[in-house]
Amino acid sequence: MNEFQANRRKLLGAAAGLTALAAPAAHGAPATDADWERIAQSYDVASDFINLENGYYGVMARPVAEEFKRNIDYLNRYSSFHLRRQFDNEGMEQIRAQLALHTGVAADELAITRGATESLQNLICNYRLLKRGDTIMYCNLDYDAMQYAMNDLARRHDAKLALVRIPEPVSRQAAIDVYEQAMRRHPRTRLLLLTHINHRTGFVLPVAEIVKIAKARGVDVIVDVAQSWGQLDYKLPDLGADFVGANLHKWVGAPLGTGFLYIRKERLGAIGVERGDEDYAATDIRSRVHSGTVNSAALMTIPAALKLHADIGVANRGGRLRALRDHWVRQVRDLPNIEVLTPDDAGSYGAVTSFRVRGHTTPEANAALVNRLLERYGIFTVMRRGPVGGACIRVTPGLYTRTADLDKLVTALRDVAGG
Ligand SMILES: Cc1ncc(COP(=O)(O)O)c(C=O)c1O
């Protein structure tokens, strides 16, 4: 059997493994500290600094990174022959089928993209149901590129923009209330963007509840799950939204340049084809994405990432990440000069949590503190702007983070905030 045939068998093997992936038995529970230490050791990360900026992208675990390297080599040897005869159709279809099992929707409601930005830009920019004078709505915590896309949509359709401001401090009910009030104040709202876990504070928006309110008012909802997909334990239908954009290179741990969009079958007509695509029929969701020649080795690695992800189990992963987050937040929440922006209520947070030193509200002050944390303590974080109370610093552990690393952050925060 030559290498090409072996790879084909791998593709067929992946197809055969689809049902196994869906079975709960595949979700072995790493319960002990020793299990988590073993998992932490499966990430080859630099040890000369403490990386608490895992909201940017999710480092691949070693088995996924090795599969990615094998795929780069294989693709380089078989190049267009592999892409035309194995991957572009069969391989991509198998990935859609696997994603369907993971997401709980049909494969023909999913299209593969290069990440959440492409997914969401395509959904927002090609939204077809706006009429002149309609309102479209987003909030101050949504991702910048999606805010830009909403602004652009409003300009092109002569629509009004309504900005929701998420209060600080926030709670699930407070968030529901501000959206409900905003939709009442703007009765011509037609389209709403929601971000499940925003990248500024990490607050988990009660999406399903807000979608229900929106739908009752005839408002369509596009949900950005870039930070929640692979981290929170849910299936796409749980959100109730008809349009969702995700990536796989954050919390699923696939290579960079991987994602997908979802459009509920009955709603495909609400989103136009991407830049006049004619490769697929307008009734085929794949016409909503036209990426051109992409990093196929990254896409070819999606099955390995999904498998590892399912083997650990999304509930286990999410639980572990929340426990790591709690480990540092519990120790600093009551320090007099530290404001933790992300609430502790169950269901309101995941791995991402932000803080600011009281009174330090400018981006410059927070960027300076990020530098100080790195230079003096070897701890890498990131400044975020956008919350109503001012800029902040985002802290995001990953599955390779040790509690000792978080204790160092706590010591540093006590030091810089004088607590
Ligand atoms: C909330 C949110 N939305 C969208 C994106 C964009 O995702 P991607 O980098 O996959 O395009 C990010 C990335 O950080 C994000 O945090």
C-alpha cells in the first residue's frame, strides 16, 4: 500500500470513527490532578515566561501538532493530487460530518471557514433582510471586527445603529435587561449581534435567553462563539440562534486558520452567497464561504483536534479551565485596589477573566501594567479596552497552566496593587 492509499484509509477510518465520537463513552473524565498534569505535559510550550494569554489562540497539544506536521509533509509531497483526488471533496465532507456530530446540527447547515472573523463577516455582511430605516444592534463588548462589519452593513443599507452598553458590574439578569430594554427602545431592530463570551471581560452572555426575547420581537440574531466554542459545554441548537460563527483554533486546539459557520437550514435565504459565488448552488451553504486556496494541512488536522477534544470531553475541559480561573480570582477578588470585572456566578464565566487596578482606566495605564507584569514577573497578559468602566487586563489560563503559575500572578497583583 503506498502513502496515498494509506492516507485514503485514514480518511475512511475517520469516517468510521464518527459514531464513536458521538458516544458519551468517548468522553473519559480526567478527574485527578495527576490526569491534568499529564494533559499539561502534552503541550510543548516555552518555559521562559508564564503565558496567561490563551484567549488569542489555543496552543495545539503534542498529538495534534505532530499530526499537523505530518499533514504539512504529506501535502507537500502529494500537493494538488491529494487536494483534487482526496481532500477537497471527500476530506472536507468528512470534516463537516464530524463537526455536525460535535455541534448537534446537520452537516449541510455548516460551512468550513478560516476562523470566526471570516464566519461572522460573511454572515453579517451578506445579511439580506434589512430595509432602509431598520435598526441593527450590537454591544460595546463585541469583537472589534464584528462591530466594523455591523457598521458597514448599516452604511450600505441606510440602517440605524443601536449600541447596547453592558453595565459594570454585570450579572446574567442585568445583561438580559439591557438587551430587552434596548430592543423596546428600538422597535425596528431587525438584526442583533451577540457574543457568547466576549474577548474583553470574558463574561458569558445568557445567549439563549436573549435570543428568545429577540425572536419574539422578530429580531434575527448572529452569535459570535469564537471564545465559547470548545470551552463551554453546549450544542448549537441550545443557543436558539439561526446564525453562528466559530473558530476551531482557540478552544478546540486545531491549527490556526480553521473555523466554521452555521446557518439553520430554513434560514439559508437570509444570508446571501459570498461575493457572487457560483461554485455551489445558492441552496448549498458552502456558497456562503469562498476562501480560495487555504491552508489545507491545517484543515486536514481538524479531525485529530476534534478527537483529542472529545477524548478529554468539553465539560471536563471547561471545568478545569474554570477551576484554574477560580484559583487566581479567589485570591485577589477582595484586594482593595483590584476590580475583577467578570462575575463569579455559575454560568457567567469560563477561562477568561479581566481585572483593573482601581483608578487605572486608560488603555495606556493598563498597557503599562501589562509590560510591568511581563518584565518584572515574567507573566504575559493583554490589555483590553471597551468595558464601560474603562480598559482592563485580560488573564486567560490554558490547559497547560499550573496553579503555581497563577500563584505567581497573585503575588504580582498584591505587589502592584499594594494589597
Ligand atoms: C469574541 C471573538 N470574536 C471573534 C474573534 C475572531 O476570531 P478569529 O481569530 O478566529 O477570526 C475573536 C478572536 O479573538 C474573539 O475573541
